[in-house]
Amino acid sequence: MFLQSVLQATKGKFFTVVFIKKDGTTRSMNCRLGVTKHLKGGVSNLDVSQYLTVYDVQSEGYRAVNLSTIVSVSCGGVVLTNGK
């Protein structure tokens, strides 16, 4: 998926992702990849081809974003939308 490769290319920079939650509502989240400071061990059971694990800056916790429900991503003044 194009957006997944774009997100991986942020290399730890902050970005905003807008996606549709499981309950059908839209959520905007400021987050970043690669945060390991708050890890407590254990293994993620998420399918990495379907979900992206990010660190939510506002809630100060890890969140899983379903890649197929991403509406848009913005990083460094560039906004990409998922053209579905």
C-alpha cells in the first residue's frame, strides 16, 4: 500500500493521520512511529500487513491504525489522501 510506505518514510517525524474507527466515527490523531520509550515487553499479535502501530502523542499511548481505513496523512506540510 502506498500510504504504508509513505508512513514508514516519516522516520520518526510527527504526522497526523485521519482514519475511520471500528465504530464508524472519524478520528484525527497526531502520532509518530518508532517510539520505544514506553514499551513494557510482550509481543504484538497484530497483522502488520493490516495494522500500523503508532504512538499517540496526545493520549501518550500506543494505538493500532487499520491501514485500509486511512482517509489522509499529513507530514511536513504535505497532505496525502487515500484515493478510494
